[in-house]
Amino acid sequence: MSEKRQLDDVKRVVVKVGTSTLIHANGQINLHALDQLCFVLSGLVNEGKQVVLVSSGAIGVGMGQVGLSTRPDEIPAQQALASIGQGLLMTIYQQRFSTYGQKISQVLLTHDVLDYPTSKQNVFNTLDTLLKWGVIPIINENDTIAVDELDHHTKFGDNDQLSAIVADIVDADLLIMLSDIDGFFNKNPQKHKDAKLIAEINKIDADVVKKAGGKGSKFGTGGMMTKLKAAKRILKHDRMMVLANGADPAVIFKIMHGDKIGTLFRKK
């Protein structure tokens, strides 16, 4: 049996789930995955952990509600879909978490809120209090008002960045980033059958960026570069991050118990 990762001291954890985990390819909500996620996170709280959930999926849920199969390019349409989807997503979270006796809250953020020390402190105070009460805050970007076309910078860019920023705000020990990939590979696994999973990365340098495919490739701009950017922030603040496949959210239990799943980002 392979040696386990030493994550016993992890007390406060941020879990980020992508749309691919929560939404089926046909646009419908993946109720099994969402239920598993709620079960696992409730179980972590029962173990004495403090958990923050950064959840994508609002626009995807909205698309399913209005029967769209393709995400629209128009900003107003995306905002409208987020408005439709966020409420339904939170309703389902409330239903499933309540099954396990777990209290939750909703926090919607925009980047400009965190640019001001007073409002940033208010966010920390709120999240810190919720965690001490054993509540799981569910965080998403406020997509109905956050647009990068505005003169003032309101948008985080994606929930990968948001999850790393939230990990900083709450002083988390670990960020678990669940996606549709098994971790970080030495080359694009979609193109190379001999691609190998890298179990641990200690710094984000030019070689790591090159392995991700670089900024000019579809692989790099399709999601891995944003994850590396998040990992870079995590390492800068001496935290840990695990990138793993979220097809079965029960993998979170295994990660927390030290199983070598996905890629661990941490300083040596």
C-alpha cells in the first residue's frame, strides 16, 4: 500500500466544484453527484472540519430550465440565466443538505468587494462566524452583476480563481478543486495516451506551464491554465491544493484521509 499524504492537520477546507460535476451533458442537474457532494461535506463537518463550498453551475442550471443547449455569448442572457439558475441550485442544495442535518448559507461575491479593506474584512467576519457555527457557506460569483466590461473591475474571471481567493480570505489549510480531469499530467492526456499523472507539484515554473500546454493551446486556455493560476496563489500563501476528478464527489473523503488521488500542490 502506497504511503498516504499527511493531511491530518487540515482543519479548514475549501471545496470547489465545477459545472461538469453538477450538470449532465444534456443540461440537466446531476442529482446523484450533488447528493453525494452534500453527503460528503456534511460528513466532514461531523468529523470536526470547517468547510466552504465554492459552487459553479448557476448558468448551467438556468440553461436547463429554459431549454438552451448552448451557452449564449450575450452578457445579458448569461446574467439572466444565472439569476434563474442560482435560486434553483440553492433550493436543491438546501433540500439535500437538510437530509443530512447540515446548515448552509449563501454568499455571492464580486471582485470589487474584496478590493476594499473594510468590505473584505466584513466578508471574512461573516465566513469565519459561519464556519465557527458549523455552517457550510456556499459561495459563487454574483454573475447577475459581475461583468468584465464595466469600468470598475468586478469579475474574478472564473471560480477557480474565486476558490483560491476564498481560501486566502478564510485562511484555509487546503483547497480541493474538483473538475472533469484526474489531475495535472506531464502532457495533454486528451492527445497523448502515454500522458502520466504528476502526483505532487511544489512550484509553478515555466516547465509546469509548458506541460499544461501553454497559453496558446486549446488545452491551456480550456481550463488548466486557470487551475495553475489558482495553484500559484495557493503556493504563494503556503497553503495546499488538490486537483482531482469530481465525477464521484465521494473522492473528497479519500483525499481528506490521505489517499494519493489527483495532484497535490504544496511547497516542500
